[in-house]
Amino acid sequence: MTSKQGLLAISPMIVFLTMYVVVSILVGDFYRMPISVAITSAMIWGIIVHPGGTLSHRIELISKAAGSSNILYMIWIFILAGAFATLAKETGSVDATVALTLRWMPPFFLIPGLFIASCLISLSIGTSVGTVVALAPLAVSMAEGCGGNTAYFTAVVLGGAFFGDNLSFISDTTIAATRTQGCSMADKFRANFRIVLPAAIVTLAIYMIWGNNVDVFSEPSDIRYWAVIPYLLVIGLAVAGINVTVVLTVGIVSSFTIAAISGHDTITLFGYIGAGIDSMGNLIVITLLAAGMLGLIKAAGGIDYILHNLTRRISSSRGAKGAIALLVGVVNMCTANNTVAIITVGSLARSISEKFDIAPRRTASLLDTCSCIVQCLIPYGAQTLLATSLAGISPASLFPYLYYPWALAATVCVAIMISHKKTA
């Protein structure tokens, strides 16, 4: 593939980033440019420049990518999450849980506590999406109760969610990284932990300092403890490793049952569920559009072009590690799925590590960590879209407050610079 063809293949991504990120920065407002408009424009451009095939064929490529099982499974999660979040909020479960938290937790520890809870839950359940589902609504209500910045509180949850997504033994990214590199999960965990722990400590320190600015407006009173049960069930089942769709279904059923027993009208409760599902409409549209655009980029050879150009000039062990980190990050940007990115570059990363004598556990750690960093930062990633949809804010509004992924990126750079031996 020539350079011109390769640039054309990845040009939809360039168009999208230019329209959404660059334009938003220029106008100084990330709410002005709808992400759906930017993705649609990029997809239309991709259809125009896609090499060969009829218009019907190009649209079929987009449709197949958007209709993949992974995308549809994510949409089912969005639907259930929207239904549970709205039902729990309207029936008082969220308010009761937040009130209980505000009563027993010192105000200065709300933000650090939220980050720690997000880290521990994600580490236990191995999924950032499940963590976002469990904690994002609580974070939003906490922000409202403290007069805090909703985007800031939501970013705290999102950062912590990727802590466990990166480290957990049952995370799909951990499984993908260790299998493609042929190392044990325990070895990868030890290598990963040395990179992740300093980043988490730095982030927690920032939240401890900034947490002193949080004030609770009033002392919560008359807490309806029974209303907390649905959230306790959701968090407990999530930590137990139950599938997120089952967790959300149990949350919906328990919220509905408790509210009905408490005197809520059944039809009204169904209305809340319907409103919650409807609230996910924009998120579902964006997810389908993004999947279609990225499928078009892959079909045009954009991923292969990136892989070739990022690996052709490697000449040292450090350069190889840097290339692996950059490789999985860029591919993740083009696929918006960290597991897919790891699988895509896994065999190539293994060949590079064998050539330059890099320990498999180091390569697995780099693949997992760097893909999670990018997945947390891109505004069209499933986790960010879900969190901001539940919070009712722009996906890009989290960007200034995502301290953890930037701290993690810094520790990765340090690790690459100081570690160059296979036994290190």
C-alpha cells in the first residue's frame, strides 16, 4: 500500500478528530460540536474515498461493522443501564444511596473514596463498563449534593474503572494480552503492577488535595434504607463477577419490586423504564456510527498501514517497546475497543519482542496498559459514552479531569526508558 493510499484509508479518523476535537478547542466549547455530526461527516468522507466497490458495497461494509455481535452486545448493556439508572433515580434509590454515603463519609474524602471504590470494584469484576454502570449515577448525584463539577466526579469513576480493567485477572484485556504473548497472568500482573501503582498513588494524592474543596450542603436526614437495596445488589453482584446484563436486570427487577411495594403506580414505573431506554438513543446512534466508520477504515487497509509504518524503523529494545506501546494505542484509537486492539497487534508485538529480547510479561503489560490509556481518553469509547450519557454531559467534558490515564502514560514512558533487559 502506497503512502497516499494509506493516508486515504485512515483519513476518516483524521476528519473526525479535526471536526470534533480541533473545532471544539478552537471555539472553546466541547458542547458546540455534536459528536454524531462529526462521525457522520467522517463516515461520508470514508464512503467517498474508499477504494473500489459500488456504493452499496461500501454501505454494506459499514452495516456489517455496526451490526457485529460485540457492538450489539454493548447496545444491550446501554439499554439495560439506561432503564436501571432512570428507574433507580426516580424511585429514590440513587438519592438514598448518596445520602447514606454523605452521612458516613467525611466530605474531604468523597472524591478519593469514589476513586478507591471505582478501582476496587473494577479490579474485582474485571470490566470498566460494569464499574461505570454501578458508580456513574452515584457520582453524578454526589456532585449535585456537594455542588461539585459533574464532569469531574464522572471522570474520577472512569479513571478508576480502567485501573481494574488493566489489572484484573478476569479482564478480557488481561486474557487477550497474556494469551497473545504466551505468559502467565501472574507474571503479567507483577509487571503491570509496578507501572500502575505509582500512577494510582499520584492520582489519589491529587484527589486527596482537591477533595478538601468539597462541602456537603446539608446533613442528610430521613434516609430510606430499603431504597439502597437495589444498588447494594448491583454492586455486590458485580463484585461477585456476575455478567453485567444479569446484574442490571436484577437491579431493574429489585428497584421495580421495592417501588411497587412502597406504593408507586405500576404504569408509572414502566414509564420510568421506557424513559431510561429512550435516553440511551443518542448513545446507541453514536456507537453504531463509530463502529461503521471504524469498520470502513479497517476494510480500506488503514489498520495494516498503521502496523507497517509503526514497525519498519525499530532498531533497539527501547524503540521496540515504544513501538509496541504506540502501535496498540493507535490501533485502539481506530477500533475504539482495547481488547480488539490487543488481539489485532498481538502476534506482531510478540514477533517484535522476540526479535529484541523483550520478556513476554513486559509486552503483555504494555499492550494492556497502553490500550486502556487510549480507551479512557478517546471521547467515542464505549465507557466514556456510557458514563457521560448517564451523567447528561458531553463526552469531551471529562478530558480535563482524567488524571489517572495521563499519570499512567507518564509511568509507562518511565518504565520504557529505565527497563531494557529481558529479565527486568
